[in-house]
Amino acid sequence: MGITKVESYSKETLVLAEVFKALGHPARLAIVEYLMKKGKCICGDIVNELPLAQASISRHLQALKSAGILKGQISGTSVCYCLSDEHLYTIETLIHSIKLSIPKTCCDETV
């Protein structure tokens, strides 16, 4: 993470940063949306769905898997991917906390 002094942040914050970083690419969001619809698939299924080369899809799948967003299980010569709930509770908690902390009014409503 460069010069950001990662030891200054909680483990939960660092994990969330990695998850959101992984989700910050449109192709990765498209992969997640595809898996939400299909449940599970192999890389070739996604290659047929998205306008990207197989090598690009593989890199995106690896980034999502490294961030804990996907799980992969070897099936013969392929890897079958599905969504993981590893960080789901942490994400839900953060979003709920943000929602609760949104003020009813903000700085005289001039912003």
C-alpha cells in the first residue's frame, strides 16, 4: 500500500480496502454480476459472456479470488468459480454504519 503506513489501520479496514479495490473495475463487477445470476461457472463461460480475452478474464478472476470475493474449486482441467461470503458480513456492517451516520441535514443544506 505504498507510504500509507498500513500498520495505522485495523485489519478489517485493510481487508475492506482490498475488497473494494478488487470490485473497483467494471469487468470485475460484471464477473460478480454474472456469478450472481449463474451461481457458478468456469472461466470459459465468462469469456463467452464478456468482451474480454481469456487471459484478461483469468487475471480478473484471480484478483477477485485473492480479495476473498470468489472461491474456486478445481474440476478436471478447469476451475469452477462461485461467490464467497468471506467478507460479506464486514461489508454489510460498514454499509449499515454509513447509512446510520448520514445526517438528516448537512451544513445548512447549501452543499
